[in-house]
Amino acid sequence: MAIFEKSFQSKVRIDDTDTLVCLLENAQSINKHTEYILRVQKGPNKEKTCVSRRYRDFAVLNTNLQQANIDLPIPPKKLIGNMQPSFVAERQIALQNYINEVLKHQILALSLPVRSFLDPNNYSISIAEQALQTVSIALRGSGQFELKSPLPDIGWRIRKHYFLVNESESGSNCLLSYQSYGPDHTLHVKDLQAAFRSLQNISHPYIADILAMNTLESGAYVVRRIYKNGSFRDLLYGTEYNKSHLAKYGNPKTRKPFTNGQISHYGYQILQALKFLHSKGLPHGHLHPGNITVDNQTALLLDIENLLMGVPSLCRPYVLDVRRANTMESVDVYCFGRTLYEMAFASPLQQHYCDVYPDNIPQDLESVLRLCLSSASCKQDIPSLDRLLHHPLFTRATLNGLAPRCDARPHLKFPLNIKEQIKAAVSFVEERMNADQKSVRSARREVRIQEILNSEEEMKKQRKRAKKRSSVWKSSSSLAEASRSASGASSPTLTPTPIDTSANISFRADSSPHTGNTGDNTTSNGSTFPPGGSASPRGALLSDICSFDRSRLSRVTSPS
């Protein structure tokens, strides 16, 4: 059994929130049709894969994304002349613009049609069918709930699936969510099941009750009761909880921002729930309007089990750009700020910070948003949960009679060994997050350096430096050439040396005998050196040695 457990723990899991970058590198003609080569870069570690797609694959993708009601610039279809090189080049540029526009919208980039289009090896269309089979087998064994029907695509997570189930005892309908383990999952199955038992007994006025939880080999399912109002996001956009995620939130026609009083009211309750979870050593880490529901004017947190299952947060791509979001408390505060922003403007924040707000926004609300989302806070300091709870926007909620309900004392207790396991799991999540943040900053630094090098001003500086180096090289070359010419024009004088003075015999390089040293400056090959010159260069000396003819020497007798 230990062997199988080890292999299960070492299984590599995919982070479905990794940012995708796609580049159409080339187009090639195969079997009378054109295929486009797409190079896909995934995540902060820049993992790259290649995939080939035809135009009709782009058309099918666009059809699947039309339910989001977002205008996407896909090029039109052409029946005649679609193999001409000029047309293929134009279509390649148009398809690149199309895929860039798709990836610009997070709701589309995280969807299964886009992920399976760009990364078919890791995203199979049959994921939902596998989840249905797993849940059917699990519920058949428990007998507590009866599976009625799947609720396809009502959430943003690709590997999280919802089902309508019926409780056997009461006969009431409930909502079951099945989710595969994520890349941050470190808990052993037995430890996770023990933690789930504690979570199932949680009691807090601002955290939704859990009816059942159970771990399986590849994931776990959680059963909660159905809240007819849906999530905060359903209230903001006037939709129903059981509709398709893309259709509900892609480009909603209705937008109903919360009032400042509602933001103060619900914001205080959310902060109280977050503070309670952190006091028990279990950060939320996944806060956004989609996992907060409302019941009887009370905000209730959902999905508190996500961190234990190791799944990534919806806000993780933005968190990686925030330098000070390096702990789980700072992540929860940052996500709380993004949640307040969407509650106030009925539109999600499209970047990782915000410094500009409308003029009509209440001052205390703007103050809280700046504390959580301003560029200065993201770089320098993100406030704590206690600091936010003492902000005037939320202290006013207690004065208006919005104190926590006292019908039940908050309760959540983990066994001591499970506490240590959860602490280790939180540390693992923070370490991976901090490593990815460093990778993102490094990649951004490289892009910035490349932009500086490619800028027009920098190109001018480089051309000036190159021109200066060229002029210096030319001047040095001309000086060297002149020096070589001067040394070649002036050669040194060779002074003959008597070979044997005792015999009074000397040699000269001509056939006529002469007496003594006449000071003749003619070499053996006939070249003449000026008298009094310096030693000849090495090349000239070697030339004279090689051309020396011994037969031309003659014996002469010196006068007595």
C-alpha cells in the first residue's frame, strides 16, 4: 500500500491558473490545407509547447466562446485562393490578433475550450465525463445522497464539477461539488479526511455550513445546501447560480453595484470570518465574489476547503505581480480589496493594482481600496486584517447593529497533528507563490531591459558608439600602415666582420678581391642599405640568409 501512496503523492498536477502566451510562429501547407504552428508559453517558468491548428480549429473555438458575448476579431472564411502565400501571411497576422484578444480576457483564458485548444495534452474534453463517473461510484457506496443531474460549467474551475443531489433522509436538494487535487496538495489522504471531519463540524455565523465531505483517490467532494440567491457575483450581474459561467459573467448586460452601506455591512462580516479562520491556522486564500453567498442579509464564506486540497486561487495571476503579498494573510487582504472593488463597481479589476477612482466614490470606501490595492501598498505594505477591522468603514457597521450573531459560538478545532500538517501545507503554498513571484519579476526585468535596448533612443546611442569605435579603428589602422611603410623604406646597414684576423683573410660578396674593409653596403642579393642605419627588420634578415650564395664568395689577401 505504501508503494501506491508514494506514487500518488508524487503525481504532477497542473496549475490551471497559469498565464498563457501564444505566438503563431509559422504556417505550412500539408495535404492541400494550411496548418499554423503555435508556440505556447505557460506560467512564470516559461514552459513552452508547440501545437499545430487549422483555420477551422480557430472557427470551432470561436463558436464555443460566443456564449460569453464578447466581440472577438476572428478573420472571415475564404473558399477560393486561401492557399496563396500572401493570403496565408495576412491570415496568420489576423489569427495572432484573435488569440491575443482571447487571452486578454481572464474568463476566456481560464475556460476549457481555450485550454484544450492551446494545451491539448493536459486538458481533455472528457474531464466532465470522468468526474461524473467518479461521483456516481462514490455516492453509490455512501448511500447518503442520490445523484440527480450534473450542472455543467457553472463555475470557472476546469477540474471542479457541480451536481444536483438529493439527501436520502430529508429529501431536500443539495449542491455537490467534486474537485481534483491541485498542485499545492501535500496532505496525505488520511490526514485530509481528518481535517475534513473537523471542517464538517465548523460553526461560525459568517461561514456556510458543510453537510458532507469525503476524500477520494484523485479528489474530494463537498455537499452544501443550495442558496437560491447564488453568490455575490450572481447578485451583482443579476444571474442565476445554475447558468453557464461564460454566459453569466463574460459580458453581462445587467450590473447592480452594492451600496456603500451594503459594502460596509458585508465587508465587516467577511473580515470577521477571515480573522476567525486565520486564528485557527487555516487561511482562506481564495476570496472573490464567486465564493461568497448571502442568506438573510448575512454574508457566508464558501470553499474554505480549497487550501487543503491544494488548488490555485482565481486571483493568483494578479497576486504574483504584488510584491508584498508574500503571506497568506496578505493574500487574503489583497483578495478582499479586489472583492470590495467588484462589489462597488460591478466589474472585476483588470490589473493587479488601482490608483484612480471615480470622483463620486465615498471617501472611506476609497481609503480602504487604496490600503489594499494601490500601487504603493502593493510595493511597500499591505495592511493586516485587524487594521482593516478598525477602519471607520467597518467600525460603523458595529454601530449600526451589525455585530456577529450570538446564536452559536464560533467553533473549529483540529487535532494537534493535523494542525502541524496544515501549517506545513500553508508553508508549501507560500514557498511556491514566492518562487513564482521572483520568476515573474525576473521575466519583467528582462522584458524591460529588452525594451530599453530596442528603443529608438538607445539604438541612436548604440549607432554613435559603433561609429566612434569605427573611426578609432580606422585611425589606428592608418597609423599602423604608415609605420609599416616607413620601416620598409629605411633598412639598416650591415657591417662586414673579418672572419680570421690572424690570417688577414676577409670575404666580400663580389668576385673581385679587395684589400681591407671598404665599407661596401651591398648585400648578397644586391639590395643596398644606407650607411649608419639601424638593424634590419626580422623579415629582411631572414630573406638575406635564405638567399645567401656561398659560391659567390672569393678569397682575398690583406696587404702585409
